[in-house]
Amino acid sequence: MKPFTDRLQDIAQSMKDSSQRIERLFDSQNTLREDFITSRSEHKVINERLDNVEDDVRELKSK
């Protein structure tokens, strides 16, 4: 009976380890998604600023 319970404990530990790895993977994926969203927002702001600079340059050239 002891080998059977030892084997069950090994399986339970393996399942726990797998669950923890899956949780870390999801956390990592969420972090990447958040980083991507932040990056997109930053790029949008940069593009708007570039558009403003281009408008200013056009205005100055026309004067």
C-alpha cells in the first residue's frame, strides 16, 4: 500500500507543479498583453506629436 500512496503523492506534486507553471505562463501572457497595449498607446501619442510638428513646419514654411 505504501508504494501506491507514494505514487499518488508524486502524481499530486506533479499536478501542482504543472498548475504553477500554467499560472506563470498566464501571468507572463497578461504582462505581454499589457506591455503591448502600453506600447500601442505610446506609439499613438508619438504619431500625434509628429503630425503636430509636421503641421508646424508647414505653417512656418508658408510664412
